[in-house]
Amino acid sequence: MRVSVIVHPNSRKTRIEKDLMGMLHVYVNAPPLEGKANEAVTEALADFFKNKKNEIFLLSGAKSKNKIFEVKTK
């Protein structure tokens, strides 16, 4: 399943919220440097979908706030 997210780095605490349009907003406390925010988003999505971290892949948007992830379904 493909998931579109909007990332908000440098947030106070990690959380995931859904807006009225159905987009996921992922707030992480990691900075957007050297892929740290992408790694934190992957961990947050793994917790949210109850998957392992290695079952979630970043497809596009490595240097953007708008990202698309592939989540392996069971």
C-alpha cells in the first residue's frame, strides 16, 4: 500500500495526525539533516501501521516534506 505523508521535522514530540483530506502529517523531533528525519518517519510509520521498520520503504521525496512510502501489508 502506498502512503502519502507530509513531514514536519524538529517537532516537540513524535506523532501522526490525519487531516480532513485524509493526508497523514508526521511530526518527528529529528532534524532534516543527513536522512535523520526520514529515518524517524520510517520508525513512526512502523509504529502506526504495526509493521517492522524494514517493511516500510521511501519511494519518493527524500529531500522534500511531501513523501510517498510503500508499506508492506500482511
